[in-house]
Amino acid sequence: MPDNPFRRTKPEPVPPVAASAREKTVPLRINGKAFFHNGDPDMPLLWYLRDVLRLTGSKYGCGIGECGACTVLVDGKAQHACLLPVKSMAQREIVTIEGLAGDAALHPLQEAWIAEDAIGCGYCQTGQIMAAAALLKRKPRPDDADIDAIPNLCRCGTYPRIRAAIARAATAPVEGKR
Amino acid sequence: MIFDSSRRRFLAVGASAAGALLVGWRVQAQDDLPYLGARFQAPQLTDFLRVEADGTVVIGARGCEVGQGVKTDLPMLIAEELDADWNRVRVEQLPYGYVDTDSGPGDRYGDQGAGGDATPAAWAQLRQAGAVARWLLVQSAAQQWSLDPATLRTEAGFVIAADGRKLGFGELAANAATLDAPPNPLPLKDPAQFRLIGKPMRTVDAREVVLGRTEYGIDSYLGNALVAVIARCPYPGGALAALDDAQARQLSGVRGVHVLPGPKPDAPFDGALAAGVAVVADDTWSALRGRDKLKITWKPDPAWAGDSSASLEARAQALLGDDAHAIVVRNDGDFAKAQKAARGNTIQARYQMPLLAHATLEPPSATIAVSRDKVELIAGLHDPAGASRVLQAITGVARDAIDIRLPRAGGDLGRRLHNDFVAEAALVAKAAGKPVKLVWMREDDLQHDFYRPFGIHDLAATLDHRKQITGWSHRVAATPRNWRDERLAGQPAFAGILDADAFPAGLVANLQQWFSALPCGLPRGEFLGGAQAFQAFAAQSFLDEIAHATRQDPLVLRMNLLGAPRMLRPGFDTGRLAGVLRIAAGKIDWQHKPTNGHGLGLACHAGDGAYAAHAFEVSVDGNDLTIHRAVCAVDAGRTLNPLNLQAQVANTTLAAISASLHEAITLKAGQVQQHNFPDYPLLRMRQSPRAMEVHSIDSAADAASVDDCVAASAAPALANAVFAATTVRVRKLPLMPELLRLL
């Protein structure tokens, strides 16, 4: 993978640029790190994550917010990255699947997904996990109807195992701050 | 030397610089002397098996993982014979292994199709590789201890002497790599000794998947590949009439616009599916914006411009009334005579199946670099050998200079059997003169697919005075699968749509199957369940209709048809099918019909040496169908990995439910009407069965692939349950719109 000139591990001063260009620079906070986007401010967050930052865990599936493969957390809530222009993301706290576990090796949901072997082709699972993470933040002990309300699509049909994985994570003893 | 003469493949042993033992099948290459070359340098050998000095065992997975579990299951076969410690096994995806041989193209690693390799031959071949490595390690230990190798045993990564002394595989690897491979194929384990086969094993790369680190085709990058998207002609067989790309070219980030030719008229679909205009850009967003700015006029192919779903349906109905053009697929006994003898005791019904799109959640994509003498491709493929041929045809690069890397693929259902997107990527890369990543948007995917065929089934059955089925007529008018499909070239028009041996063939004395070809301009292809599912919906729904019309229990009717357990023909044991039917019926509590408005339905199917029966409990409330329970009983012979078998059966059941509830591709004014998930709705979690149970019979019979068989019995069992709950018989898929129309 070639070096990515856009990637920053910590906030850096914005280099002097023309006023018109500076207006277009969007400061972003993704997985606890600061980034500055100076491309098209209308670019959807999904393509910024994937093409610019090469955080490819958020997947493309439909581009219209129907499938959930690109689900990320924005200020703790599940959102479809394909529908969010980067310019609307300034000052928002964005978490992608790559940042979900934080300092831990795995988030309890990721552990539960492995334990239940909820994989199939695996393409939708990162979005499923992010949607489940938002649910558990909102409701740490969700009932069956809450889980079934997750609208993300799985073409393989792993729904029974996704349900089991969420239930497992929700009933697992809470570790650390999560 | 172990030599598989039919495939000109031999097992070879080598050593790596770091002292690892390497074992791999190698195809006899042009420059190999016959029966020579068992030893060669490590870089040449990307192997099935590497035993490293630290004891890690690296096993190569040869098929592309599309969700069917090959990346976990096939390495289990190798690890079994090696007696490896599964916790110290690492599975790595092998690239496509093309090799030139003196008798033409060869496959270094064997069949790399994504189909599942559940064949006895694949089992034997992979197990032999593990057995040879084990044999070498045992010889090495015997030398070190000066003991008779016959006195040594192996377990979980160790060679163990009778006195309890142990040596780890890693300690033995370097010396083992200097030994010669055994001269003859080794005996394989007796199944009673299996330690891994038959044990539930989780997906080997699950951790990478849930962390979002797995690379799918759409995630791949090659050098500074540009991103390409294509505007494709929405009319089948159509062409570009006019293009104004001035605005697109002016956009920042857009690097080029390239016109791509469509398929040659009437020639096989061996390249791009449609004429197109590619926009190449720095990133996906710029490419999409560029594509939006193209001003294109497309010219329809007059042959298909007027097609609509209504006209297809009308023509199919007309064909069913016109025997002159029908092909006889099977003709047992004399159906006409049975009809006369039945004296009007005949039941008839027609069932309609829509065109379906694969809608894999990861749409097609291909990342490619093309130079004068080398091609590098990264793509999720079901048929990498086919991709290699396509690339050679387009680029002129020799096949042994075409490198294909297989990432995980986001679903298949048969879509990735085709390499149209690989051809497109190569054409764009050539035109752009740079590496490109071609991505398909969902709209591209639904509008341009090799669709599951459309067809109408006409079924008729004759009955005697004891309500036994004496005659069975199954006539189909459908869009043939083999139209412009090289894979089915030379095969009859019903290939991939009708199976002459499908249930109840062989069980009814007077049975006829006829097929009439219905022309349609949309490409058609393989889809989950194939011919088995296409046929079984009609046959298994119709059996239910016969049972209800004659006041027989649908289970008893099927059991009576199957009769005494026997091998009806190779691959079809009526006792095994009756066995799964009995289990499914028992688990759904068939004898106690619910009185709460729920309905029970069942269906069964046998195919590819596998047996499946489904039973559903459903209720319909207003516009909502609730699947309370879905039970599937399967008998697929020896179970390699029960955890994956359970997943495959449950997943296939849900995919079949999805395909039958809402999915349909329709045509209007010659164009596909569906664009994205709102008009092509896939099953969501809340619509999926509240409970999904899989019951599998593990037998000593040869392992069989279950997917098609399971897909075949799911949809009719669901429709039969809907009938039980509502007394409405749905004869036209997708089920939900038709049910709501009839209610």
C-alpha cells in the first residue's frame, strides 16, 4: 500500500493556503485521530474513508442508505457513511469498525461474532457490528424486537447467527468502560 | 513419486531457506523431465502445505472464499492427515495457479472454482498432501531416534515414539525437507481415526473479518490504480449512439473517458455484458461525478426493444399451448394413455418463476494492472481459470504471466462464475494505460447481470381410483440458460433449467418432461439452487396441491411416492430422502397441526448426492408474513465441518426465502426496471425465520454439496406453509406480492 499523504496520526497545523482553499478544508475526527479533508466537501464520508484513508472496513453496498454495509458511529449513533457529505462531519466524533475496539484487541461484539461464527461471506458483518454497537450503546439489554429492528442486509442469510451474537454480547459481563 | 497421471500432477517436496518443509502438488511443466523435478527451490512452490521451524503449519486454501467455507474446510482435510495441531495452523489464500504443461494448460493446485470442492476426488487429493508431509516427518524422527518408523505415531503436531519421546513437527521440518517423497500414494486414515474431520471448526479468518481488516476485491489497491466506473447501455444488445463527455472531462479528479464496445451480436458472452463509457478518476467519488456528467444517447437493439415482462409471460403461456416447438426432456411410459385411463381424474396447475438478480452484497469489482508482458489481477472470482483465459484474449499476455490474486469475495450465488467485469477492467486499463480498479455500483449490478431464467411450468398429474399418481407431466417454457453461454455450448436448451432426473422422475410410471425455449435479450446464468430449485418449486408445490385435492396428507403422499428404501439410480437413495423428510416432519411436529392460525408446510428434494427436506411454520396477519419456525433436515454424506454445514444450510435456506418472497427482475420497454434495493428488496432480519433449525445426518456416504438441494426444497415448503395458513395457493413468485393480490 503506498504512503497516504492525507493520513495523520495526530493533529497537525494546516499549512498556509489560499483563503478560498482553506474554507474548503474540513477537520475530521475519526477513531480518535484528526484528519483534514481538502478535497470535494461533498464527497460522501464512505469514499473518504475508503479511498482517501483506506479504512476499507466500511463497505459499499448500495450508496443510498438501504443496506447498512457502510454503517459507522457518528457521535455514538449508527449512520450510513454513504449518505454523509464530508463537510457535514466537521466537529463530529466518527468511529469506524477499525476503531470500534479502541485500545482493546476486540470489542465484545466482535468477540461474540467470532464465538457464534456469524461470518458467511463476511462483507456485511462490519456494518452489522457497527449497527449492533449503536444499539447496545442505546440499550445495553435489547430484546428480540430491538435486535430485529436492525435494518442491515445480509445476502448470505446469517441473520440467525447475528441475532445470537448480539444476544451473547448483550448478556456477557461488561468489561472496562464499554 | 506420487503422480496423478490423469491430471499430470505430482506431489513434490521442497525446503525453504528458513528450514521449512514444503509439500505441494505440482503440475508437470513443459520444461520438466518426466518424473523428475520432485525437488525445487522454494520460491517456485507456493504450496498447499508448509511446516515451519517454529511448528506453525501454513496451509494454502485454493478456492476463493465467497462465504461457502472452503477456506476453513479444505485445509481441515490436509491438517487431518498431517495430524496437525489445528490451533497452530494458519490458512493462507493461494493465488490462481496456472502452469503451462506439455499437454496444455494445467492447474497447479487443482480445481480452484469456488464451488466447494465437496467431491470425493478433492478429498482424496488434499488428504494425500497431508499424508505425505506426515510421512516425511515420521521418517525424519525415525532417523533421529534410529527407530523403525512403523513404531512411531503422530498427534497434534508431534511425532511420538512408543517410549513416550516426542519431537515437534517444527523441529523435524528441516530434515524432513531433505528426504524424498514416498514412491507410492500413502494409505489414508480410517474415518474412525479422524480427529478434525467431523468436528465443528469456526471460520479461520473470522477475526480479520470482524475487525474490518479482510481485503475484498473492492478493497484492493494496486500501485496507484485509478478508479473506474462505467455507464452501460441499458438496452440488451444496444449500442452507443452519441456521447458528449466534455463536462465530465472538465471535472477535477477525472483522468479520462473511454468508450467500450459491447458484446459481439449473437456471440457468446465472453467479455463485457454491455456497451459502455468508462470514466477513470483519482477516486470513486470523482469517477461517479464524472459519470453523472456524461451525456449519452443509447440505441436499443430492435430485436429486444419491445420486450416487457407482460410480453414474456404471454409468449411463455402461448408456448405451453404449442407442442410443436417443445423438446422432450424425458418420457417414461405413456402419459397420454395414463390421462385416458384416469377418465378426467387429472389435476393441472401452472407456476411462474421470475428473472432474478444475484445482488451479491459486494458488487463485482476488479483491480488490474496491464503491461505488455504481464497482467496482475485482484478480484473475487468463482472461475479464476476462466478469468485467466479472458485476460489472455484481451491483453495478448501469456497465461503464465497473468497473476491472479483471490481476495475474499462478498457473496457469489453464481454471479462470479462470469468474468465480464474482469474483461471490462482489462479493457479500461488498456485504454487508460494505467492500473485501474473497476467498481460496479448497485445500480450497475441489478441492471447488468446473468439473471436466473424466467419461466412458466405447466404441471399435470393423473390419478387412479386409489388416489395414487399414475401420470406426471411437467412442461416448461423458459428463457434458456445456454443462450450465448459457452459453458453450456452444445448442451440442450433446457440445460441448467430442467433436470431429467429430478423428483419425482423414476417414481411415477408415466412421466413426461417437455421444454420450450423462450427468447429474451437479457443474459442468463447460474443462480442459487440452479435447475434443482427452478424445477422443485413447481414440482413440490404441485405435490401439495395433489394431496389437498385428493384429501391426502402431503407427507404421506410423498412417503408413498418414495416407497421402499432403495437406490433408484446412482446418487438417489429413496430411503435417504424419506429419512430427511421424516426428521423435518417430526421436528415441526407435523402430526399436531396448529390451531392458532399458523400453517405448516413441507417439501423435499434430492440432488447432487445430497438430500434435503424443509418444514415451515408460518402465519399471515394483514400484509405481514411471519415465519415462526424453519426446519431443514439434510443428509449430505460425511460431514467435514458440522459448524459450517449448519451455516451453509441455514444461509441457503434464508437466501432461498429471500429469493422467493420479494425478489424479481422485470422488463419494460426493453429495459430492466430495478435499480437498487428499494425495488429489489432482499430479506431483512425481521422477516427472517424467528427460529432456524438445522438437523443433519452424518453418514459414511461420500460427502456431497448441499447448497442446490437445500435451495430447492426451501421455497416450495414455504409456499405450502402459506397455503396451510391462508388456504391461498401461490403459484407465481415472488410470493408476497402475489399472496397480497390473492388474499
